[in-house]
Amino acid sequence: MTRLEPSISGAIQPTALRQTVAISPLILDLRLPAVAIGILTFVAACGAGSPTQPTAPTPTPSQTVSSVSVTGSTPAVGAISQFSATATLSDGTTQNVTGQAGWQSSNQSVATVSSGGVVSAIAPGETDITATFQSVSGKTHLTVPISLSPAATLPELIQLFIYRAEVGRVRVSSDISVAFSQEHAAHASLVWNYFLRLFARPVGVRTEMYYTMNLNLYAQVFRFCPSVVIPGARQLTACYDQGEGIYRWFIVPYTVPDFGTQLHELSHGFLYGTYPASEDFPWIKEGTGMYWESGSFDGASNLVVTTPHPYLTTGFHRWHDAGQLLPLTALVSLPRAQFYARDPTLVYSQAGMFIFYLMQNYPSVMTDLFGRLNSRSLTNNDQVLAFLTGQTGLSLQQLDAAYVAFSLRY
Ligand SMILES: [Zn+2]
């Protein structure tokens, strides 16, 4: 079972030139593409045929080739790497056909390949390396990584995210692929416009999101946008450039596409711009973040949330079954430091399910709530809680029982 582990991020305090948003203490799915790519590369490098092995004889005419596979480790720019071709014959046996196969690279500006399967990396980018043996072809996809000589400046660093796409107020850059950047820019623009309709104030005039699965590149970000790496957590950090009014996010996607992270994190920026006190008692900040992360856009660019994110239901049931759910009165009065010190599967699940309950059962109250945050007639946690109890006619204790019963149905 794949456990989707949503993002949890810390504060957004866009008041200094480069403020750091604390890293998401979210559990990363270990089968992330980023991790998988590294593992696959390693396996390919230490498995398959060694180039020094003698070449197997050509199969006898009675056997046909059923498939050809290509393996090899991706070289860095300026380096070479021996690739291998392995043919699987009709009798099920395999033979190393590296020396007899014909070799091709689909993008010779990224990498070339010799007649013996030696791949030379020319520049960062993507290409397919194909080996053909007795009219049967097999290929492997290569992503030649950017070279990692340390960037001296932030502008130099962000140049390394070579695939750029811009839609509206959002620019997405990645070192992953053109398609990744385009797809995520299109989605981020939907997110930006959605929250702009919901909230009165964005943080900054635009948002830039930088994606990489290259943990070495991600580590370079910290010199310009400090953060803390939490093993097993989804990795992201953000800095606000007050001079330019640009909010810059650096993200290691935990799934592809990684739309949930955009919904979650961009919501924090808009909520903070509109209701700065969301930092003081984070239940509403993280509850709404998880709620929106549960949704997806319909054809009319409206965000539709029909079921809670699996992270919420999984966590909620687990803590409920253990008899350790926090009373709602405690959850909504946890100050920032205490909230983020708790197990995220507890506080994020509870906050997310409480918001989900309110959105499903009291949509007009919530619309009114956002309107009052926008107009700044509600400016602190006590006022928000008084508004919710007043409008629903339920005490916090009554709301507690109602939202727990509601949540357990999911
Ligand atoms: Zn968050």
C-alpha cells in the first residue's frame, strides 16, 4: 500500500528579506520518484553486464530475440559510462550483446553513445539510449544532471533549474523535465487564482517554485534559504524576497505530479497575507492546508474537495483507536511551538478533519469566516473560535463530539 504522506510546513513569516519556512515534518513515501531514480541508477550501475565480460556468442538461428534491455549508470556532464545491452532469447536465456548491438542516442546534444555502448554526457537534459540487436530494440531513459559546482549566488543557483514555465503570477522551474515544469506551472496558476478569489491578500506579487529530485542540488539551496532536513519528511523550504515581492519555494516532489504540495503551501501564503495571526495557533493554518490539499480542480477552475486526504483519515483513525485524540479545546489553543512539536499525524489529522467537518457541514459559516478574515473584523484566535461557536450554535465540546463522529465515517 502506498501511504500518501502530505506536507506539513512550518511558519510563513514574510516580513524579512529572506525568511525561512520550517521544513515540512511530513513522512515521505520511500517510493518517491526521487528516491527510486537514485536506487535504480545504483542497481543498474552495480548489476547487469560488466563491460569487461567477454561478449556472448550470437544466438543460433533456431532462437529468436524476444527483448533487449539496456542498463548503465548515468554519467555526469563531461564524463563517460559503459552501457550494456542484454538480449532475452526465445528459450528464456539471456546474452550480453553489448558488442553486437547497434547503439543510438535520441538527443545527441545531451549525450552521445559509441558503437560499443559507451555513453558520453554532453550537457544537462534528457535522452533515450537505444540498443538494437537482430531488429529488436530496447532503451533506457537518461536524465543527465546539472553539474554541481557550488553556485555563488542565488541567481546563479536558480539558473540550475533549467526547465522554466510561467503561467500568470507563477513561475515554475525544475531540473526534472520541460513537461514537469509546464504541468506544475499550469496547476500553480490555478492554485494562485483560486486563493486570490478566496483571500484578500497574497504574499508578494508573484510566486516562484523550484523543483528538483537531486538532493545535492536541494542541499545547495540551504546556503541561500536555510532549512532543516528531517529524514523521512517531505522536503521543502521557502524564502520571501521582500525587495522584489517574490515568494520562492524550493521543493523535492514527494509524488509526481505534486499538486497537493502547491495547494497546501500556497494556501499558507495567502492565509498569512490575510490573517497573520494564523501563525500563532496553527490549527486553522494546517487544517485548511490539509483540507485544500485533499482537493482537485474541476473544469471551471474551482477546487473541489469531496473526501479527506488519506493522510487525515489514516492518522485520525489511528489516534482515535489509541484513545489519544486531543480534546478540540486543546487542539485549537495549541500555540505554534507546541503544535509543531506534536506528532504531525496527530495534530495535522485532527486539524484537517475539523476543517473538513466545518466545510462540509457549515459551508456558509466558513464563507462568512473567510470574509471576516479578509475584512480583518476577525484578527485573532479567540475571535475566530467565538465566531465559530456563535454561528454554529455549538460549544467547542459539542463541536468536538460532532466532528469526531463525522470523521470516523471516513
Ligand atoms: Zn502546512
